[in-house]
Amino acid sequence: MSKSRKLVRKMAKGQLSRAEALACSDCRHACHVMLYSDTKSQLFGRTPIKYIILMQMRFDGLLGFPGGFINTSQESLEEGLIRELQEELGLPISISENDHMDACYAPGTSPSSPRLITHFYVKKLMEEEIREVERVSASTAKDHGQEVLGMVRVPLYTTKGDGGLSSFLSHAFIGNARTQLVNTLLRLNLLSPKDLKKALENSLKTHANTAADLKAVLALTEAEQDQS
């Protein structure tokens, strides 16, 4: 089988190596990174948090990871990601090829739209560095309040009433960000498969309840509109 045909088959499956992804000359590339650190802090002084994982609330109300589109004709993937992080977080963060986790082919929304490959990186920092990211991103970052509405931490714990991670996972995520988060939690052993499975199951229940609430609110607005 030819190299080009093998590449097409891998693209169809969605997973590519960094080199294979860059071989796609007619594709757009986007890079995002999960920044995380160890922590000994506890929620309410009794629930271990274990890890601080940063995501961001985007301008469109969706959760995602810091990063953006890269112009591979002018910069490397890592150079472009560093540039994006400077704009969104307000401080330089070193990213190398070793931090590259995977690349995923994302089919276009229409036959005429350019093909997109999303690259996912994972960077472990010290806890004080993570806290500095949170502080600076809310005060001096160029894109704060515009493209980025704020940084958020991923809760890896579960509270009474199935709050915590299960509730977080029921929110709306951009593209494959939720899958990237779950895959990384498993690959780095940041959470056990058993605990993650339980959180996802509870998340489905939360999502169903949220859908019911939205329908009820929609009915109220429709009734108000009919009376006006």
C-alpha cells in the first residue's frame, strides 16, 4: 500500500502522528495544550484535589484548551502554540515537540471547507507556575475578556449529589476538547477508569436534566411571547 493511501486511511480513523499530520499540505492546523500540575491542596480542607488542570471559557461560551490556528508556512507548530499562549494567557510558556500528545483529523463542516488537523499537547508545570498563569491571564493577557472569558480548573473530585467532575463534563465543549480531556486523564493515570466511568455516567444524567430544564424555560419564553 502506498504512503499516501496509508495516510488517507489514518486520516479517516482520526489519529495521526505529528510527522504524518504535517505531511498533509492542504490541511489547516490548530494546536491546543492542557496545562496541569500536582497539588496537595484540599477542597474544604478534606477532599484531595490532587491535580490542577486548566481549561478556558471561550468567547462562544464553550469550554476548551488554550491555543489556536497555526500558520505552518511561517512557524512551527510549537512556535505557533507559544504565540497563541502569549496572547491568551499573557506570559510565555515553553512548548516542545516532546509535549505533543496526538493529532486528530477533523472533517470539515462542508465538502468545500478546508480539512483541519487538531494537535494536542500536554505540559506539566509546577503549582506556583499554574497559579501564575491564572493570575496573569486574568489581568494582563491580550485576549482576556474577548476571545477568552476566563480560565477554569477541572474538578477531579466528586461531591455530594454527584457534583464536581460529572457536572463539569456535562457542560458544552468545543470540538473534541472533552474527548481530549478524558483521554489524557486515562493516559496519564490522573484518574482511575472506574472513577471516570462513574463521572461520565452521572454526567449523562445531569445532561438529561439540563435538557429538561431548558425545555421548560423555552416554554416560558414562548408563552410570554404569545401574550405580548
